[in-house]
Amino acid sequence: MAGLSTRFLPATEEMPKEVLPVVDRPAIRIVGNEAREAGIEHFIFIVGRNKGLIENHFDKRYELEETLRQRDKLEELELLEGDLRECRANELYAPARVVGAG
């Protein structure tokens, strides 16, 4: 998750590479789910400033979940809750400066 994502410009100008979609899911969700399946239980993410989307990705979305319940969209709710539940961040750190290789 390090670096300035220069290899993916201009796509990463507004969106961190970690949340770019791979088919229908953000890359970080796919990697997180695979890590959980491999037995990893504790995640530590080092994120740069301006990567609030990554932090937001792991937050619970109360309004969205309630709206899905009210509209009886239980399949979508289960997909959202199940996927995120398995891929919760345990710790997020933002270093003082970026020292990526890109």
C-alpha cells in the first residue's frame, strides 16, 4: 500500500490503487479475503495521507445497510456484510512521509 501510485496514473489521481476495482470488488477486498482464507488473522495497513478511501472502505456503512434492509435487498446486504466482515482492518498507520519506489 506504499508509494504514490505513479504507475497507475491517471487512474490513481483521485482513487488509491488499493481500492481500484478488479471486476466487481476493490483490490484490497480481494487480497484481504484471500489472506483470511490463508489463515491471517491480524492486518496492519501502512497508508499514506490522502488515502482516506482505504480507511473508509473498512468502516461500517450504517446508512447503506439500513437502506438495503428497508428495501428488502437481503442478498446485497449479505454480500456487503459478509465480504467486509471477513476483511476488516485491524490497524491503520499513516507515516509522516512517503518513501515509495515509484
